[in-house]
Amino acid sequence: MNKQTLLDKFRIGPWLILAIITSIAVGFLYPHQLGVLLWSLTKLCWGAYLGYWIDRSMFPYARPGDWCSTHTPGNGLLPLLMLRRVIIIAAAILALGLGV
């Protein structure tokens, strides 16, 4: 494993550290809110997971990863495939986040 791929794996690290710090702050300042925070994070994770699998099941032959390996990058469809997946995942996250 070269250095660049290792750095790519940790590029989201500052956001993870910030999330941990703010969760600790909530735990100290408002410990009764930790259950609400956990419930919100659970719904967010389930929304992302379900949105991804909804996209894969609705479009089994139009996955962005498969499209990259079998088609030329200049045809302009890859951004549309990725945008479609983002919209479906965002809709699933919003549906679970706004619901009870």
C-alpha cells in the first residue's frame, strides 16, 4: 500500500474527529440527549444503506462502478449515473430523517 492510498483513506478524518468531539461535548453538557443523538445517527445510517440498495435493485445494469470499467469516460453518462444514486440515497435519508 503506497502513501497516497493511505492518505485517501483518512481524508475524512477531520470530520470524524469533529463528530467524536461534539458527541463527547453533548455527553458532558446534555447527557439526556445522547439517546436522541444515537437514534438520529441510526436513522441516518439506515437511510444511506437502504438508499444504496434501492438504487442497486432498481438499476442493476446501470451502476456507476460497472460503467467506469466497461465504457469510455468521455461519454458523459457517468456523472448522470452518480447523480441518480445521490438523489436516491438523499431521498431515503430525508424520508427516514423527517419521519418518526
